[in-house]
Amino acid sequence: MVEEIKNNNVLLSIIIRADFKKEGIHFFTPNEFSQQLGYMNRPKGYVIDPHVHNVVSREVKLMKEVLFIKSGKVRVDFYDDNKNYLESRILNKNDVILLSSGGHGFEMLEPSEMIEVKQGPYAGEQDKTRFKSISGDKIKLNK
């Protein structure tokens, strides 16, 4: 299963659940995204020709990040660009999430391991503006 989280037709996130399966290759992101997220399911013996990547200048204006939930259970809270809380989702082991716009925060509901992939170079605290999270009694959990 794949979920797109949107606010006013702006894509905030794509969640690929652990049970997602499809033959061939499938990209979840639009071509213009600076972070591309794809899935491949190929049969034994399928060959991807050796290749190198060409130097192509790209401009990244807004960082996007991908998280792989290696273990545990994580709640992700979604916010708009003005830091207004929108809704939340639960991520489980082997789920993948692309965070593409808006704000987000996390609470580990179990001991959790995540692998993060994002554009670099990392600019430290210049890369983000931190703000107060939503209180637990106001969480809107969509399933």
C-alpha cells in the first residue's frame, strides 16, 4: 500500500508500507522532485547494465528526506509550512517514508531504528527551524 499525505494539494509525504509489492520498476515521486524514490522488483537473472552517473548540475531549494523504519514503531506528525498541526500516521518496521514539504515531527512508540537519506551537504541547524510539537491529547491519528 502507498499513501500520499497532502495539504491543499501540496504533497507533504509518501508512505510506502512494508507490504507494498509490484512487478518491475515504479517511481513514487514526480520527475521534478530533487529526491527520487523508486521501487524495483526484478526476477532472478535480471541484469542492470553497469553504469556511471554523469555530472549534472542540479539545484536543491528544499531538502527532502527518506526514512527507512528498520525496527520499532514511530508516530509521524505532519505540519503545514506555517507550523500548524495537520494529522499523524504510525510507521512500522520496514515502512518507508519520503518527507517532501511542510513540517514533521516524530515520537518513538517503541525502541526504533531508522535509516535516513537526504540531500547534502548538511548545513546543520541552518537546514531547519525547530518548533513546539503538538500535545499528545490533540493527536489526530489517520489510519
